Amino acid sequence: MGKSNIVDALKFIRDIAVDGLDHAMSTRGGIGIIRQYSPTRPFQISIKVNFIQLFDNEEQHDGSYEITLSSLKGG
């Protein structure tokens, strides 16, 4: 995965969190564009982000955000 793909994946997660999955997908041209490398085969795309949030009093909160898009058998 190239650097620009990683950046776009992070932007995609941000867009999902802010605007919702439907909007994030439609601004990228829909599922057909997102899955362009496998138009007829089943596919699965997973993105997971782990984060640590530190506060002034050094209290720490860990969390993660994960999304998986997959097709049905046969595309």
C-alpha cells in the first residue's frame, strides 16, 4: 500500500465519522470505484485505526475505529 493510499484511507475514516458511510462512499464515486481492482470477485476491505488520547493530568484512554466493507459471493 502506497503513502497516498494510507492517507486516503485515513481521510475515508474521517469522512465516515463526520458525514456517514453513504456520503463518504458517494464522494469517492461509489462502491464500483472503491473496488475497481476486483469488479467481479468477492472482496473485503478493512481499515482499523488504534489511538491513544492523553490528557493534561496524564490520564490515558485507548480506543479504536474499524470498518470492513465486503461483497456477497459473486461480486
